[in-house]
Amino acid sequence: MTDWTWVWIPATLAAAAAQAGRNAVQRSLTTTLGTLGATQVRFLFGFPFALLFLAIVFAIDGGPLPGIHSEFLLFVVGGAVAQIAATGLMLAAMRERSFVVVTAWTKTEPIQVALFGFVVLGDPLLITGVLAVILATLGVVLMSGNPASATGRGSLRPALLGLVSGACFALSAIGFRGAILTLDSGGFVLQATWTLAWSLGIQTLILAVWMILFNRTLLIACMAAWRASIWGGLLGATASQGWFIGFALTAAANVRTLGLVEVLFAQILSRRVFSHATSRRELLGIALIIIGVAALLIASAG
């Protein structure tokens, strides 16, 4: 029987690249939709693509669709809600004008994923893996800028919001991996895609109801900007597809740590498009990310 475990590596790298592209699209949408509207595009316009992916994978797999049961629903709903909460908390923190602190604390997600994965799912917590996660996370924190410039009065609240946001992102990853692990039929790609379709469907329903009740103007604006938003949805769903395939094959901490290479992709994009010069702090951060990711891959291969 063929061992497909290694597929989590290219799937995660593809997810990180697609997410970097999605973030670029979202930045362009903030001028017309605002931060909240640009963020919601990933769910509202990503769901149709998730259904398309499911149809393609189902046709190729040929097996029956995985069933629905209470444990699966508990994990997938928990992951979907945690991801929405994480995004909301991150935006709330950034509104306090402490972007550096927020980014640094939010990027503690891989460490929290490792802890939550061990407690909730029983994923292994090996010392080599933990050190790799810490190194890569520290690299991202360094690349976020100089934390000292964002400290001072009023900085505790956004720091806490960023930390809780990272925890919610971590819980969402654990929820999605947990949902996949409860499925007992279909190949790993079908299980990942089935879970993705359910999670985006739940998120789309929650956000659509919320906007209908509290912000119909934003919903109309999102729909009116469909030509640009559809690319954000496609890239977002593609990124999620890669993350979920990774979750189906290895511990969520491995996936989210390797996914930190998204920061490197963003750095390359920034240098090419915006001619951004790389500082010594950023170079040190890049080095730590590379060392941490390399250690992670060596540990997982062993």
C-alpha cells in the first residue's frame, strides 16, 4: 500500500502560497469593502469553490461520501466558529493601532496548536518538534517588526486580543483536524474536501445571517464587488484545501508551522512589488523560520 503521508508537505506549501495571494487580494478589497467586508469574502465566495472541489474529488475518488454524525459536527462547527471568532478578535486588536503586537501574538498560533493538539487529539508532542515550532514562531515574531515600538500605555489590551485570536486560530485548526479524523470512509483527499465544504458552508451561513440582520449594506457591497471578490474566494478555498489535506495526514502543529513560510512568500512579494528593503531583524527572522521548518521536516521524516 502506497504511503501518502509525505503529501502534507507540498499541500501545505501550496496552501501557504495561495493564502499569500488571497491576502494580497483582500488588501485590494479593503478600499471598497473595508477590513470586515474584505475578510468575509474568503468565506462567502470561497464556499462555491469548496463545493466544486468536492464534486471533482468525489468524481475521482469514486467512493461514497463520508457520513455525518454528532462527533464530526461538533468538531467542524467548533472549528468554523473559532475561525470566525479569531478573525474578529484580530481585527478588533488591529483597530487599536498596535499592528506589531497583534501580529506577533497572533503568530504564536503554532505553539498553541501543538499544545491543544496534544490535549484534545493526542497528537505527539516531541521535544524536537516543539523546538522547531518555537524557532519558526520566533522568526515570525522578529519579522513582525520591533515590539518595543508598539509597547507602552494601552498596549496590553491588543496584545491580549492578539494572543486570544491566536488561540482561536489554533482551536479552529484542531477542530478541523478532529473532524477529519472522525471520518471512516473515503480517501484522505475526499475526507479533507468534505470537511472543508461543511466548514465553509457553516461559516457562510453564519456570516450571511449576521449581515442580513445587522449589516445588509455590507452584504450588498460584497455581492456588487463579485468580480474582484471571486478571486479572493478562489484563492482562499484553494489555501484551505491545502491546509485540510495537511490536517488529514499529520498533526495540525506540523501543518501550521510549515505554513509559516507564507511570511517568506509575502516578503518576496513585498520586495518585488513594493521594493521593500530587508532589515537585519527580518533577515534573522527569515533564518529562524528556515531553521525551524527544516528541523520540523527532519523530525517528521524520522
